[in-house]
Amino acid sequence: MAKIRLTKEFKFEMAHALLGYDGPCKNIHGHSYYLYVTVIGDTISDPKSPQTGMVMDFTDLKIIINSEITDRLDHALALNENTPPEIIHSLTAFDNLVLLPYQPTCENMLIDFAQRIQGKLPPHIKLFRLKLCETVTSSAEWLAEDNL
């Protein structure tokens, strides 16, 4: 058996603001995020399986990522849950305000995403790598080997 890596790309639009930051990102602003999810595993060798020859069906990976990440964050405004209540209250007119238990940086989102995804993958599949692009020139990566 040979280990094979599968990568699927996901896109979502999200606004955020960095609480207490000393630069322009303290203001609400948005990004077109690209998330690359790479899993690793052996191909299914059971000739009776409809997924024989696959590591995992890309559709199954899409279902996991959509339910855990993109459906929740696409066209959302993400803020640190420690944002002052008067600011949060003033934003309740937005339908998709997501309060996170962390600062909504690329780095922290990747840590959150890795935890969410790992718990949903089939036992024979491992999360290998996540890459989150916040802009065309700025991204962060999470690698399983760095987090053993």
C-alpha cells in the first residue's frame, strides 16, 4: 500500500476585525478566503466497495468541510467573543455574526479548523495539511507533522 494525499480547495467570504490590534485590521474588513484541505490515507482495495481505488470520495470531504467550516463562516462577520457587549449589540442586525473564543486570525482559524476536521474524518484517513489564504499574497499553514 502507498499513502496518497488528496487536496480539495474551498472558498468562502468572511469579514472580521481583530480586537485590540494596533493596525488597520482592528476595523471590520473582509477577505475572500481560500482553504486547501489535504488528507492522507491508503486507497480502498476492497473490489466490492464502490470507492475501490479511492482514498476517500471528494464529495465526502466536501460534506465535512462545508458542515464544519464554510456553511458557518461564509458571508459571516467573525469577532472575538471578548468584543465589548455594546459593539456586539450594535451589530445584531447582521444575520450571520459569529463570535469566536479566539482572535479571528488565519493562524487561530487553522487551529480551530484542524480540530473540527480531525474529529469528522473516517478512522483510516488523517488530516495532513491545511492552508488558508487570506489574500493573494498572505496565507498560513497547519501541518500534522508539526502538531504531533
